[in-house]
Amino acid sequence: MTATDELREDILAAAARSKAASRAIGLLTATQKNEILQTAARTLLNRADEILAANQEDIETARSKGTSDAMVDRLALDQARIEGIAGGLTQVAGLPDPVGEVLRGRTLGNGLKLRQIRVPLGVVGIVYEARPNVTVDAFGLALKSGNAVILRGSKSAARSNAALVAILRDVLTSCGAPADGVQLISSESHDTVTHLIQARGLVDVVIPRGGANLINAVVQNATVPTIETGTGNCHIYLHSAADLEMGIACMLNGKTRRCSVCNATETVLVDKGLGDDGLQAVLDALDGAGVTVHGDLPGLVPATDEDWGNEYLSMDIALKVVDGLEEAVDHINTWGSGHSESIITRDVTVAQQFTDCVDAAAVYVNTSTAFTDGEQFGMGAEMGISTQKLHARGPMALPELTSAKWVIWGTGQTRP
């Protein structure tokens, strides 16, 4: 047996353990799941020193390899971020349990009673990059929705992820649940991704979370059903009827609050109707915030098609002057990634046209794109932002991690 064959067998064995664990996880009551989540939140805080020590090793390794500041920021944990991660588990524990929810039902003329109810997906595989908070978010959402989860994080966060999963497995065991409700597979070889996303019959769904290259590789090579989470080429359109001061504040919030996340604003569209003074005010604000502007105007970094479609994840932004709503919408629908788009305007009719015509998972009026986040939407931690159009779209939380089945009760009916 070759090394590749051995690795494949290891991943399939892990998936088989997850499949067995998923049957027990799927039968946990809401009270039991909430107890596990609350215990996990407390334990993460109590063992924060272990997590931070492992994370520091990952950060030092990343810096030694010349990793960008934006990517190091995605990787880094501190006490406040651990408290936020633990708080996310507590928030998920406080949400309604989706499992068993009756979606619809009726009684047929022959007396059969039909109900369609939410059920767990089973085994969820997550392939993700850098951010170790995803490890805990994925665990929390998977557990509350009755699923087992197999995690394949990035090599850059290997120590952080291992420390987190070890704690979560200890929590499951201490609460009488199978430790294999959460597993972390090796990030040393890219082949582990391939074997995970092709484990049909053992893994029920796979979710990629990361950059465009990762997402495309999973979507194109998976034989397991995939929920596509997309990159965030997010736009803000400053309409001619915008409150410019508010618009600039929303633009800067979307761009500079945390430029390394998928809901960061990557392109600003400035309506020609705002005039030269309005345009200059936008440029001055970006310059004052330390943002490098790419565009087709004199004095800017020259923009190419790559800029219009780019997710910078840095203190860069593309800027284009557009002649009205139609041109703005056309630009967004041409270059956007279907993630989050915003318009700033006092004109309610224009705002409604924008929300009707823009094709994205989240469309905003008079606010920042930075709110596209499961916790901000009141969903607790999120599994990612789905930009596809099947099953789940936008922040993926508990309902999106369930399927449905029909339960039919009869009294001896037979079909003629």
C-alpha cells in the first residue's frame, strides 16, 4: 500500500467514526446540546493559556515565512478573541433548536397525517483557511443542529486548531457524548482535502471557507455535495442623493474596520451626480484613513479588470465613477461575488430598485457591508457566508445545517 493509499484509508476511517458519532449526536436533546455548548464555552476560557501558547507558535511560524499582516491578523488569537469565541458558543446555546421543527404538514383525505420536519445533515466536512475561530464556530453550529463535524484547517493554524479540538473532544467526553462528534484531520498534505471531499457515503456535505482558490478547488473536485461559500468582493454605491457624510462613514467602516474579512468593502462606486467636490471628499477620506485607491482616474493606482473583481483583504479599494443607478447595478452584477452590496441614498424609490436588481446574498441600504455576519444577524456563530442559490444563501447558521424528512402516520391505509 502506498503512502497515498494509507492516507486515504486514514481519512475514510475518520469519516466512518464521524458517521457513527453522528447517529448519537443527532439524538441528543436540546438540553443536552446546550449543556455541552455551555461547558465548552467555560472550558475554552479556563484553558485559554493552552490555546494562546499554541496560537503564538503558529503566528511565529507565519511571520518567519513572510506572511502578510492581513493573514496574520486572521490567524491571531488573544484573550478578547477567545472570549468572543466562547461567547459565540453561549449565544448558539441560547438559540432555538432547529431539529424536529415542523416545516409543514397536513392530513390527507384518507386519514394519513403528514409532517415535514427538520433533521440533521449527518456528517459535515469543513475545509477552511487560517482563522482558528472557525474551528469552534463550526463545532458549535454542527452540534446544535445535531451533526458531527470533520475539520480540515490550514497548515498555518495547525497548532491552534489542534489545541482547540483537543479541548472540545474532552468536553464531549465529559458530557457523555462521543468525542468523534468533532475531528481534526491533518493539514500536512493537500491530499487530505481530496480524500475528505470525495468520501461519498460517509460525509454528507462539505463546506469550503476561505479564499477563491480554496473554494474553487473544493467545488470543482468534490464528489460529496458542497455548499459554496464565496469570496467577498463587496461594493458600496454612493448615489447622487446620498447623505455623503453618512456614506463616507459607512464606506470607511466597511473598508477599515477589519480589512481581512470577507464582508469588507472592496469597491466604492461614486455617482457622477455627486460632482467633483463629492468625489474629492471620498478620495480625501480614503487617503486620510491610509487606504490605497485603485481606479481609472488621474492620480490613482491604475485599475485593471483584476481590480474590479478583486477581494483585496488589505487596505486597498477600487473606485469607479458611475453615471446613475443602472450603471452601478450593472457594474456590481458584472464584478461582484454575490456576497454583500450597499447603497447610500435618501431616495427610497432608488433604494428599492437597488435591492430588487442587485444579485447578492445580502443587500444593504444606508449602512456598511460589515454587518454580513451570523452573530450580527442574531444567528450566533456562522459556518460561512453562502453565495450560492441552492438550499442556503447568506450567513449559514442552524437551519442551514439541517435537511428535512417526511414522517407519515397512518391507521392501516393501503394505496388503491
